[in-house]
Amino acid sequence: MSNVENGPLNTVRMLSISSEQAGQRIDNYLITLLKGVPKSRIYRILRKGEVRVNKGRIKPVYRLKEGDEVRIPPIRMVEKPATIRPPDEQIERLEAAILFEDKGLIIINKPSGLAVHGGSGLSFGAIELLRASRPTAPYLELVHRLDRDTSGCLMIAKKRSYLRHLHEQLRTDRKIRKHYRALVCGHWDLGKHHENAALLKVTHSSGERVVRVDEKGKDSHTLFKPISRFKQASYMDIELFTGRTHQIRVHAAYCGHPVAGDDKYGNNDCNAQLKKIGLKRLFLHAYRLEFEHPGTGQEMDIIAPLSDELSDILDKL
């Protein structure tokens, strides 16, 4: 069998599916494989039966099996502009932030201000920087996401089988435990507190997307535990049991103690006071990940230390 990744696009190619590639839908497989080919074109060749699996027609929802033989028809490609390489200093900064790496997994201590992927006016995110630093890596995909302004533990799979295994753990209660550290406004007086308010994504007329507490929203569960309480703010350990967009930030604000430095759901007076002592960012940090290693079954416990910037704020308080 010739390898489709290395073969020309203007000829018929055949590909044998490996164990790493098995389990994914044929449409998603082709979208990843044929980067630069419009999705409309991919679905058209599927619909017309030009893509064959084991010499038979298949639907876009067909899930590939190990050993399947996939026929890829000739595809004319529009020449793409040269890819712009991220600045070396950005790549080096991210490489220096790696907490753990083996043959199938990378965990980084993502800096605040770095998006997990490019888009919305950003040329490069964490995943683009990693791909640029590892141009020969066959597979690099985000396991989960962090808000741009949130720092801390971020997992990237280097194998599709690892990604599947970790996604299964994310869907299963308590299989992956995510602990955050946050500074919230005010003196926390709720003790150990489980917040279960449902969360709903909404889009304002201006186009701004926000999340709010709404009984029509998705079930959400956050556990807040105070570590240290100061006069104007409280340092918290926060555990996520669900992974909704902006979950910690919205639940904290709903409890009357928004996250310090939050310019979307926060308290302007509190933010202004803390800015005077040097807080220039959202004080929310993905501190700890506990999970089962997809390859070895070992129980993993990865901690991302607070940055000096956040530690200095706690010292000043």
C-alpha cells in the first residue's frame, strides 16, 4: 500500500487503516488527512462513491476499522500560500513550559494570554506552536481546552488512541480530576461549597457571547474550598466536575465572589484594588490534573506551579 500522506493528490491512492486510526468516522478522517481540501468537496466525493472502503461505497458516518482499505480518488488542489512559522521565542517559551512528555502525551503549563489554538485574530495558539516545534510529529491534538486568560495544565495527545482514552475518561465522572487555584473577590464565608447552578450560553445583540445561570442551561457542578482568606479577597481550591464554558468564572460570580481580574463576569472595584498591588490578569490557574495514563494505566498526578506573578500577589495580600 502507498501512503496517502506522502503520495501525490492527483492520483488514486490506497491506504490501510492502522489501530491508531481506527474508530473515527470516515468524514472526519478525510478532513484531517486532506488538509486544504474544502469540506464540501470531501462530502461530495463521499456522496458520489468516489471514496471506497474495502472496495465498497460507505456513508460519511462509517467508522473505520483496523485493516480497512481506503481508496482516495484524485483530488485537484488549489495552491496554498506559504505557512507562516511562529516566532522562535514563542515556541521556546512553550517548550520550556512542558511539565510531562512521553511517546503519547504532552502536558504543558500554559501561560496566561496564550490561546489553545489560533483564530479570532490570533495567528498562533498552543497547538500551532507545538506543531511548529515538532514538524515531523504525525499527530498532535488538544485533549481539552483552557480559556485564553487561564493558565495551567493543558493536555495534548500524540496518539489518536490516547485521545480516545482520555476523552472517555473526561466523559466518566471522576476519571479525570481537575483542580484549579483562584483568587476570588471578598472574604469567602460559604465554607466548602458545591455549586450546581445550570449554565446557558447566550449571544447578545452586539455579538458578544457570554454564559449565565439559567435553569434552561446544562447541568454544572463546581466545588469551592477556601485555602486562605484575606480582607479583600480569598484564595481558593476549585474542583470541576463538569466542563462548561466559563464554568468557574460564572459560578464564582453567582456565589457573590467573582474571580479576581475577570473583566467579563467580575467586580470592577475589586479588580481596580487588586490592580494596585500588581494583578494584571485573570487569577485563575489549572493547578492539578489527576488521571489514568492511557498507555500504562498508571495513576498520574501532575501539578503546574503558580507563576511568580500570581505568587507575588498572594504574598502582598
